[in-house]
Amino acid sequence: MPKTEFITLGTAGGPVPNLRRAQPAHAVVRGDLSILVDCGDGAMGQLMRAEIDFRNVHDIVLSHHHFDHIGGLFACLGKNMMLQRSRTLRIYGPKGTKRIVEGLFLACDISCEIGFGISGKGLPHPRDFVSVHEIEPGESFQVEDVEISCCENTHYRPENEFGTVGAVSLSLRFDAPDRSFVFTGDTGPCSAIVELASGADILFGEVMDVEKVMGRVRKKNPHMTADQIESMAKHMKAHHLVPEHLGELARKAKVGRVVCVHVPLDSIPPETAPDYVAKVATQFDGPISISEDLNRY
């Protein structure tokens, strides 16, 4: 029986380009099965660096629609089109995923019409090989022998507003025959994730250093108004996890291990990583690590 692995393809947090970390994307791999989890800019290249041929990825699951998590979708569709994909590519994500993919279909029209410039020889359009499935919080579905379930999280709104009209950000759980992984996605503290993650082998969770990130924002964006700065700071504090909150979530869910991803603005270089691990460890006494790109778990 093949071992199921979680590969952290891109561990950066936020849309700012990063020299050390690629944009958010991960892969759940089991034998010949490879599920892409989020698709940040550069995800196709990161798959190849992880020795996964993107042409053999048939399922993509999106946690939410912020651009750092979906910026590589256009490249994914275009590369599969240029290499004349025939097998169905399934894209799963919260409400709004169909609108995004339809827009990318339109953006593929001209390249598809051009083809390779050989008269009468066109390319398969992504409309012909992509299927989109919008998923609701609490829904579960199967990809071969991996069960995928999800819950809404607090990246967009507090828990008392769950179920109301508006965009949804998801946390995801992957249960394979041998192991279970939970990916928090982007979120603030959230009791729904505690329930989703209960007893999981590994929790892959974001970490946010609000003070360091906001200090960097102020320095690099002197044109931003006080209101803009305040709004961003509120978002960082309410809609993301600081290390202590990640540790608390892991402790309450009784997971086996914590792996920190979505590292913001390169604010956790190797020399300071122990400090962040120590902050998570104030709440969780299991193994803790801060992932680099292309780590395998």
C-alpha cells in the first residue's frame, strides 16, 4: 500500500513576491494520485521540482479565492491546453470558483485559436477538459481512496456570520487509508476547524506575525493612509492565526503534529524559526516545525 504524503510546494504568505518561498500551493500524493491544494503563482514549476508532472494532476482543490492562492490557475489551464490534454481536470472550490474559471476560459480563447499556427490543427480548449465543482462547508467527496471534507473558517467573517450571504473561505481535511491531514488555509481562530481537525495526524496551519508584517507594510508603502493601515491591521489580527492561536487549535483538536505554512513576507527566516516554534509550543506539546518549500511529510 503506498504511503500518503503532503508536499508543501509553496509556503509563502500573502501576494508579495518572495525570494525564498513560492506562493501558496501544496500536494497530497498517494501512489500515482496527486491532488493539488491551492494553485498560487508558480505552482506548475513547483510541481515539477517536486517530481510531479503537472499533466498527471487531475484534481485541484481551492481553499479560497485570494489571488496568492489562485494566481497559477491560468498557467495550469494554458499549459494543459498547449500540451493537448484530453483527460478531465477537476477543480473543486467554494462558491465563485465557476465564475473565476469561466473568466480564465475566455482568456484562453485567443491562444487556443492560434494553436501552433498550423492550418486546420487546433488545440483542445480548457472548456473541453475542465470540470468545476463548487463545494459547500460541511460537504465531503472522494478522490479515489482519499476522502476530502471541509468547513468554513474565519478568514472572511466571524463564526456568528457563517451561513449568511457572502464569500466563503474553507479549511480542508484529507483522510487517506493510512494518514489524515488538515490544511487550515487562511483563517483566524475558529472552533469549526477544531472539530474538522479532530484527531488528525498532521495539521498544516498558517502563522502570522502581525507586528512584523505591519511594520514592513508601513515601511514599504508610505503612501498608504492611516485608515488603510488600520484596516489591514484589523484583517491581520482577526482573519489570520498567530503562532499561539495555531498551537491552541492543535491542542484542542488533539492532532499528532503541527507544520507551519503560509509564512508572511519572509518574516520567519531559519535563524528565527525556533522563536516561532516556541510560541506554538506554549499551547501545544507535540512535534512542531516550520515548513520550507518542497518539504515532504
